Amino acid sequence: LAAAVLVTVTSACGLTGGTPISTVGEVEFERPLAVPPLAPSRVDADGVRVFSLTAQQGESEFEEGVRTTTWGFSGAHLGPTLRASRGERVRVEVTNELEETTTVHWHGMHLPAAMDGGPHQPIAPGGTWAPEWVIDQPAATLWYHPHPHGETEEHVARGLAGAFLLDDRDASALPLPREYGVDDVPVIVQDVRFDGDGEFERGQGDFVGPLGDRLLVNGTLGPFLDVTTESVRLRLVNASPARVYDFAFADDRSFDQIATDGGLLAAPHRTDHVRLSPGERAEIVVRVGPGERVVLRSRPPELGGTVPFGGSNGGGDSFDVLELRAADALRPSPAVPTSLVALEDIPDLDRPSAERRFTLDSTQINGQNMDMARIDEVVTLDTTEIWHVRNDMAMPHNFHVHDVQFRVLSVGGEVPPPELNGWKDTVYLPPQVEFRLGLRFEDYADPASPYMIHCHLLRHEDTGMMAQFVVVEKGQKPAMMIGENDEH
Ligand code: C2O
Ligand code: CU
């Protein structure tokens, strides 16, 4: 039902026109997929695993002989993959060598608000910031990126993004592909556009923000991946400013989706496509035969995809993303287990402490633009809440919550589809459909440091489609001005 509504609404709202972008069949796949290096770390005398990251400007040669000015963490473009296990205390020493203020946000991470890296933790040019926290959440594919208020799109689109992988004992005990860069590979997708000099060009784009006509996958244009095992696990990260992808294989083969944003599903979801809006992740396991070549693609609705828009053309865009090239002899891989992890239930869903409504309209949430000095919601520690989230526009948005992984309880009053039946921190919001989310707030209260709630279409976020909440101990008052919207 939702999909049918979307297509109608989108084509009726004036976004059609222009020729759909399609790179299907045109990408040469002539470059090996870059695999972001695992970030080195040391364990200090107190047992803290310490990483360091430097935000810096550099030059990248995406195409031979063409130089593009890019930003990266500890390199010219993107950043290394951070990796840590549940129970570990970590510290990331971030240095800002850019000429402007940035921040680093750990997207999907449960951690104290002062370590969150949102707009309230700026790192001045030449400055450093060293957040420290204990990893205490299930194994997952998280990511990190800047979050300076009003500048997030620019910083991310220039290349500041990286994967942050979490491990835990339950996930590591499963017979899933886990050899990093061999059969377990991050796939960080960003759409870009180049100007005549080979520089990134973002332009105005339309209401959704900038939409590119070429894809960088881990910073590689036209990538192939040599596969040497029967199964490969792809950790898909939509790090694009605005584009929604509907990933599928060119031959429509099915695969197992094993994880959502915040961790493994209870059981693999057998499917032939996975839709990701900006900020969302999915882990999939796909099987290949000896000598096979198969293309991962983002397909438009008319090919069976469910992406209601891809930009100014109203949704016809399609991209060839990555070619898997299987060797003639493949190492055997075990089948994906029929059950994965025990998904913990959120307690007290039947008697939530609060229910809140968030309506997304224009570039506002509940009729207001983000104000750094205003707290919009005050949440009490150790409580469960139900949030009713609705996109009131004819345009799609999505909804991201810092600090917690939530569960989708219903979509338009219906049971959520299997791909939403796991831990999520970002959810795609088709127009006019109410999502009910269950959230549990634990461990960290800080009346003086807010977390963010926002649309992850970065231009929307930058123009104020963002709100702030604090988590406080029972009876505690926030140390900032409270907005009128906090009444429920
Ligand atoms: Cu990925 Cu508030 O961000
Ligand atoms: Cu939006």
C-alpha cells in the first residue's frame, strides 16, 4: 500500500521532468574496490583502546589523471574503519587539520551526549577532541561523520565519512563471513557529480538536496570486487547526502539481509532488494558461483524497486554499483544460519512513560527549525517511550535518533515488514504514513548536553529539520531553555 501511495504522490508533486540518470550497463568496473583500512589502535595502561583520526584536506584521483580536492579522515578521502568489541572502553583522539570547525558524530552509537559529536562538540581548526566511552550494544555496522550545524552536507559530501564496526560474542560465534576485506566488506556509497575540472560539484540540487550522477563506492568509481569465497557479506552504508538506493542484483538473485542499522536480525530476511535512505545501513550475504560476475545495482521503481524518488526526475534513476567477480575456484562458505541472534524486547512497551509526536513538514519538525539553544524534548532516564513519527509532506524524508537504537512497532498501523524488524537508528519515512517507534533510554543522563533527532537528508538537517532532546534523571531539570513543544 505504502509503495503505491508514494509513486502517485511523487509523480503528482511536480518533481518529474528531466531524463532519469542511468548508469546501468555503462559502468566499466575497471578499478578494484578500495577497502578502507582498519584503523590502527593501541590499548593504553588503563585498558582503553585508543584510535586517532585527523580530519584533513587532500587530493584524490578517482579517475586517472584527474585530481579532485577531497576531505578525509587520516587520508585524502573517507576514513579508516574503526572496529571495537562490546565491553571495550574506547577513546578516539580527533584532530582537526581543516581550515574550518567540524565535529565527528558516531552514528548509531549508544554513548553519553557529551561524547556524541553532534553540533555541541565543535572541534576548531587546529583543535583536538578525545571522546571516551564504553561500547555497550550489539555487534553492528555503524558509521562516523561530521555534524557541524548547517555544514554537515558539505563536510560529508567532501568525503568525511567512515565505518565503525562493532563486534560481540554472539555475533562472532555465528558462521557468517567475517574476514575483513575478503568476504566481509564495507560498501560505502556516495553519489557525486564532477565539474569540468574534476572537482566535486554539489550545486543547488532540488528540494531533496544534491544528487550526483556517478557513484563512489568506498571512494572507487566503477569498482569490482574479486570474490574468493562462495558467500560474501556486504555491509552497505548509504553515506549520500540525499539519495535513496534500492540495492538489488542485476540478475535479481536473492540474498540474505542479516542486519539492520543497529545489529543482526533474529533471522535472515531472504529478499532480492534492500532500500536504504541516507544514513541507513544493511548487511547482506550473497552467494556466487565459480567464475560468475554479478552486478550490484540500485534500481528504479519501474524495475521493481520501491524507491519513490531519485531526484528531479521523480524516481527513474538507476546505477550500477559494484561488480562481484568470483574466482574459478571458491573457498566453501557455510550457509547462513536460519536463526541469528535473540533480539531483545524493549521493556514496558505496553506502558510507556511518554508518547511523543514528531511531524516533519517543510524543513521543520513540529513546526520549528532547530535552535541550538532550545531543548525540544526532555526524556527521563530508564524509561520507555513511544514516538509517533509522520512525514506530512508529499516528499520523502527520513528520521534519525541519536543515542538509541529503536524498534519500529508499526507502519501505517500495520506490522512492520521484515527488513524493519530489527534495531534501527534511521528510518525512511514515505509521505503521510505514521510510524510508531519504541525507544528505551538507559545509562546516560546529562541535563546539559542534548542529543539530536533529525532528517538525515543532509540539506534538510542543515536547514533545521532537527530537534534536540536531553535525557535527565527523574526529577532533574535540563540545564538549557525548554521549548514549548515539550508537552505531552
Ligand atoms: Cu548520521 Cu545526526 O547523524
Ligand atoms: Cu528530509
